[in-house]
Amino acid sequence: MTTRKYLLKDMTWVEFRDRLAEHPLVLVPLGSQEEQGPHGPMGDFMLTEAIAGRIAERVDAVSAPTLPFGYADYFRPVAGGIQLRPDSFVMVLQDILDSLLDHGLGHVVILNGHSGNYPLIDQVIRRIKRDRGLFVPCVNLWRLITPAKWREFHGEAGAANFGHGADPISSVYLHLFPDLVRPDLITTEAGKGSLIGLPTTGLSGVRFRDVEVNLAVDVTDRCGNGIAGGDPRASTAAIGQAITDYLVALVADFCVHFRSVDPRAAGSSATDWPASAQG
């Protein structure tokens, strides 16, 4: 008896050809190779890949191979990161999506595990809407946690434990890849709180009076240990499991909804996606 496969990398081309007749939803996971504090593995794309696989199995979708590199120039000063130039990222993502859409797929969802990718993803999915008349949704994985969920996961501390080098990624690593985490390397160094005489706001800029002014901030401008916010000492495998379960369930529900609708944009003349595939 043949086991049903949910990862495109595991399928033969004949198996995927046969799956195309079912008009499957396909997930395209994206991530990054970047520092995650002194304690976390740099390949955060592994988390997106693992979560995408669970979603695909839950909703009978197909998960494409994960693009492991993203746009993460603010981590360039730290050895071990691999950053794509903006033009490179846009072209690679366009090629990935074209390779899927050229075969008549209509329901494609991007699962983005590195928030810094999104401004470039937006360019690609707008081009696809314009050129093909299709909506390709992008789910920004780590931005799905609401204030209420942060309180559920971290109690009174809530979103204070959100930050690069802390949660959600540190806890999810402890849940999914505990043997790769080095809690003994966590340091409590205070972040560098100012640039050009103004307080920093994460990796995006500085605060002037009550507003943010964007600035070309690198992680080394913000901190020396790679922990740019939050406190990874509060991260646990149990919290990581709760976060993972929440994200899988939420994105799975969105995929079920998206698969039930016509992905063509209003007024589109696209004909390469059969309306009979809806639902």
C-alpha cells in the first residue's frame, strides 16, 4: 500500500502529476539563515519547513521545498548568515511560483518564516496578480501571535518576551529541535539602547519624540549577543509546543478557507485555473 505523501521533495514526478488532478493546495515555505542569539541554530527555515509539513498533512495539501535564504541584510555583520540581495530574492521567488503556476495550480499559499522577506514577497505576489490574475496569499508565520495569545503563552510578561533571539523562535526550537539549542550560551547583556542619540526600536530604526524614524540598523548596532529583544531564559519546550499547535491550527484553517474559494482576482481574464477545482 502506497503511503500518501505531503512533501513535494518526497514525490516522484508521476505521483505529483497524479496529485495535480486533485487541484491540491500547495504551500511554499520561506525562511532565513541568520543568527538567532548565541543559543539558537541559525537555520530558522527548519522551523517553517517542519510547521509547513504538519499543515500539509492536516489539510491534505502539498508542501514545496523550503527556500532557506531570505533578505536579512541587518544580520550581515554576523558570520554564518546567508543573505540574498533584494533582486535575487524576488527573482528566485518568482521562478518558484511560476514553476508551480505554469502547471495549472491555482491555490498556492506562501508560508513566510522570516518577516523581513515580506516587502519583497509583496512585489512578487502583486506581479502575479497583475500578470496572471491570481491571488497568492502570504502568511507571515511569526506575526500571527495576537496579544491575547502572548498572554496565554507567557502570562503577565506577554509580548515582552517577543524579540529576535527570544520568542517565539527560541521556544519553538526547544520543542522541535531541542538537541540543537544551547541554553548554556545565553547571555544577559543589555542591548545598545540608542543610535544617533535616539532610542532604538528593534532593527527598524530609532524613536524621535513619539514616532519612529527608519534607519539602516544592523543587529550589531542593537546588541552584541544577537538577542535584540525579549528574554530567551523564559523560553520553554512547553511554550514552543503551544505556539506550534496554535500556528498549525490557524494556518490550516486559513488553507481550508482559501481552497474553498476562487483564487482569481476580480475582473481577471485568467483561464489557466479551472473553476471546477473550487472546493
